[in-house]
Amino acid sequence: MTEVVPVRLKGKLKDIVDTLVGTGVYGSKSEVIRSGIRRIGEEHGLISKGARYHIRELQSMVREKSPEEAMEKLERISDEIWARRKKLYAQSASRY
């Protein structure tokens, strides 16, 4: 179900949204807002970071770091994903 939530932006925030839409980075103001909310959710552990984020991070590591460093980072990413899932499951279970 979609809910319409009016958002008022002014100043720099409005300029940023207008620039992102005007340059074609995003197709609409709504897409910009949704993307920002997703990132905030990821930052606060409410949703896990998307696979594309982790793939880009791993690709850059392979180019810049040793295989050992890349493997350590991969293990940290895996631990982070499991910790977030565990936290989300616990939150979901406490609601019921």
C-alpha cells in the first residue's frame, strides 16, 4: 500500500533534489526522497545494505588491497549482515 506523504523542502535541500532530477540522476523528486530514506535505514541498521553496495566495495578492495585484506573486509561485511539480520529478527519477534 502506498501512502502519500507531503514533504516541504527549501534552500539547499530543495536545490539538491532539483539538481539530481534535472541532471537525470533520478527520474523524479520522489525517487530522490526514497533513495535518501533507504540510505538512512541502512545507516541505522533498519534495512541491510543492498548487494550492489557490497559488490562495489569488494571490487574496489580487490583493486586496492591485498587478498588477505580483502578477505578480512569480506568477513566483516558478512558479520555485519548477520548482526543486522539478527537485530531485525529480534525486533520483529518482540512486536508479536
